[in-house]
Amino acid sequence: MNLFCVGLSHHTANVETRESFAGHAESDCILRRAGCAEALVLTTCNRVEVYGASEKRVSTDEIARCLAREIEKDAHQCAPAFYRYEGEKCVQHLFRVASGLDSMVVGETEILGQAKKAYESARASGAAGPWLHRLFQRAFHVAKQVRTRTEITRGSVSVGSVAVDLARKIFGQLSKRKVLVLGAGETSERTARALVSRGVTDLRVSNRSSDRARELAGLVGGQAIPFDDWRDECREIDILITSTSSEAPLLTPANLAPMLCDRIDRPLFIIDIAVPRDVDPRVNEMDGVYLYDIDSLQSVAEQSLALRRQQIAAAEAIIAEHVPDFVASISRGWNRVSRTAERSSVADSSPRTSEL
Amino acid sequence: MDRLLLIVSTLCFLAAVVRTIVALRAGIFRTGQFNFLAIGLGFIFQTAFLSIRGHALGRCPLTNLFEVFIFLAWSVALVYMLVGPAYRLSLMGAFTAPLVVLLQGFALIAPIDIRHPVKLPANPWLEFHASISIIAYGAFALACIAGVMYLVQERQLKTRQLHSIFYHLPPLTDLFAAITRLLWLGFGLYTLGIVSGFFTSRPLPRVQVVAAIGIWMLYAAILQGRHLRRLAPKRVAALCVIGFVAALTLLWGITFSAQTHPLP
């Protein structure tokens, strides 16, 4: 039995090409049309891959034709974008994919869930049998080890999630924290939503246009505050997200100092995503105030990504431990199956011999 | 035999330190059970050492600078075992172990284990005063360690340079709450220690009393500043470090003068 993987990903194909092959063939369809013993299709926004087990070789073109939306045309034009891994290389590739090492954002964990979902779907339809079962179970085990034994998933790599992570590092639980969104732009809406998803319940929105403030407050389950009152709110709140179109800074050390005098033991986290900035950078020098503008959030995201990249070698080492072990175990299993098959074929042929 | 127990105990704490350093250098730090287990094991050997020494002396083993250092290291480990897991400050073990290694390493290397020529008579009040004061120092040491953790994290947040360790530190507000509780615990025990000192029926050297009250006032001022919201958390954390260094200096002074000028 031969394990193989045929597919294309963000490394080899652009989004248009990937679109042409995504979501058009289920695992059981590949099984029927390409003639594999077992097959599984893994489709994400960054990759379309077919994992299969077959006794005879199934060509890459055949798999590509099964996946293509417009038969012949796309498959033929995009043939160079397809890669193929067999045996040990296929095992290694899946382990890397499941661990997030092959992802566009190194260390992202969404891929593991997507792989599990693809496996469940193939298993339910009967397209995945014992060989793919063993391969994928080991891949999930390896991915878990990579996640727990390295820092590959550490830190956030998008601006919104960095802001939320920093808020949690400052305040711990966010459920009792008060948040003011100043300026109802798209980025502040995303950040506010991220905070709400992490448990924030007390959210206030203030905007020059009160209609837009009410609209955003309605969307995120917050409360609209008149724009003239936002300074008073600063005495109470813990997190300020600001993204107004003001030309001059709204917050300076001079006007923030009086607001802080009653809250010396409570930190204030300011996320300034406005360009030009709404908050004077010198505010960050004040005790208990943590100011992050769009560049510093981006810089933290890049640091996290760099930290993840440093962990690639450690993750590859874990995978390297598992690949030969898995290949050896699956070979032993294959030999057992072959011997059983031989014995049963000898038993079947015995009566015929006696007939002769 | 008893020194061997102490060496094994020091090695346990050293294992926690080495593991932390290796993990941090590799950029992989896990707040797992290893540090807690290593410190727990080290604590058991410390306790065995103090127990054997106490039986040999027939009193609480606080008769010279060597024993005071070991008792202090034991108190630090004790308060960590009580407080660390409760406040989910598992990383505190990584900061606690080096302090214990320093205290015990110094005690083992320096020629300070000088036995008294005559067996000292038992004095329950004096033993209570000395032991409770040193446990208070243990709480102050932990407050100092939590203060260092706070300052490290605060600095990284301000400079926006987040290292691997940042992701394992407890949130700032949790750390500050732990600092406050440790300060109250240490302050309560220290007050008890000072008050019990007046019942020891021994003449107290004026310099020691003044210095001890000075330390008490310093911690009282930190707690007052915290209570009245006059001190920012960063300053409280920094004062915890300064306070502990001052307290440790005083402890050294008291024990050293007691050894060089023993009271009748």
C-alpha cells in the first residue's frame, strides 16, 4: 500500500488557482473516480490536498482532474502548481501541515481543527480506512506535542488579537473591565468585537456622529455616550480604543493627568489606532498608562511571529522523531496484512489443487 | 550528615534554576510542575536539616548566621509553597529558586557555621520572636520577587519589547494583588515578631530595636501608601525590592552583632 499526498497550497498557487480546485470534490468522489483504496480531501483557504492510500499508483493529473471545477481546462493549465509526496515524504508533509509549520501564519492552530474535520468527514463517508486513520491520528498526536513542547503557537500575530492579548496581560480577566471606544471606525469595531468575544460586557461608544455611535453600540452590545462626555468616562474606564479623525492629539499628558489622580492603582490601557494619532506618545511615560499605537501593535505582532519562527527547528525535530517511527510501524502493519492475505490465498487455492 | 541534606536541598533548587535558564535561553518556557516539584523536594530536605539541627541544639536552630540563612531560605520556600500555587504564580518558582540557592550557597561556602561554645538555654519567647520574624522575612522576600516580576513585565509593556518570559508572567493586576497580600502577611508576622521580642526577658540592643522599627515603619508606609492610593503599583513593587534588601541587611547586622557580642 502506498501513502501519497497530491495538492496545491499558498506556496505553489495563487488564490485564483486555489479557488478553481477548492470544494468541488469530496473524499468519496476521489475514491470512486481516481481508484484509490482510501482518500481524504483537506481544503482550507490556503490549500487543497488529497491524501490517499492505494496499491497502484494514482497519477497527479488524475487527482487534479477530480478536483478541478472545469474538467481538463483548469487541471491541465495548473498542473505545475501541484506537488506530490509519497511514503515518508507524505507522512512528514502531513505532520508539518497539522502542526501549522506549512501555514501562511506559522504556528496557527486553525489548520488542526480543519484537518480533524476533514478526517471526520472522510471517515463518516467511508473514504478513510485503517491506513489514513493511523496516519491522521498520529498527525494529530504530533501536532499536539509540537504545540505543548514548543512555543510555536505563542503570542498573537494580528493587530486585533495583539490588543486583546495585551489587555489580558494587564488586567487578567476582562469580564469586569470597562471599555470606551472613541471613534466608530472599522478597526475599532473589530477590536471592540474581539474584546467582547473575550468577555468584556461594559462597553461604551462615543463618536462625533451620534448615529454611528448608536449603530456601533448596538452591534457590539454597548452603550452610546455623547462625544462631549468622553473625557469624564476616562476616569472610570480601563481600556480606551481610539480612532477618531482628529488632526490634533485628543489626549496629552497635561489633560490626562487630572483624570488619573483618582485611579493611581488602576492601569489604563490605550489602543490608539488613529492616523494621525489621537494620543500624544508621551502619555506612555505616565505611571500606570500603557499606550499602543498601530505601529507598536504591528511590532508586537511581528515579534510574536519572529518568536514562532525561532521555534520551527524545535518543531521540525519533534516531527523528525515521529516520521521514521510511524513509517516503520505502518510497514510492519502492511507486512502483517500481506502475510494474512497470502495465507488466505493459499487456503483458497488448496481445494482447486486437490481437484486437479 | 546534616550538611549533606543541605547540599542535596541546594541541588534541588539549583535544578529548578538551571531548567529555567535553559528553557529561557531556548525560548521555550513552560510553567509546568518541574519547578514546583524541585522546590518541594528541596523544601523537604531543608526541613529535615532544620529538624536534625534543632534536635541537636535542643532549641529552634537560629543560633548563628548560618542557621539564620538556612531558616530564611526555608521560610521563602514555605511561603512560596503556600502562596505560589494559590495565586497561580507558578513562574514565581523560577524567581524563588535563585534566591534560595544564593542564600543556601552562601551559607554553605562562607565560614559562618560557628557553634556556640556553651549550649544556649531554651527561651521560648526568644525562639518564637526569632522564628516568626524570619518567616515574615520569607513573606517579604516573596513580595520582593513578585515586585521584580511586576517590574520586568511593566518594563516590557512600556518598551513594547515582549520576550518569551512575558507570556508566562501573571497579569499585572494579579501580581499587584499578590504583592499586597504578601506585604500584609509579612507585616502582620513582623509586627508579631517585634512585639514578642519585648517578652524575651533579655536586654535588647538599642540599635537593633531602632533598625527593626525602621523596617517596620518602611513596610507600614508602603502599605499606607497602597491603602490611600498615594503610591502607583510600580513604586510599590520597587519599594518591595528596596524594603527586602534593607530588611536583609538588618537581619545580617542583628545576627552578626549577636555573634560578635553575645548577650549573657
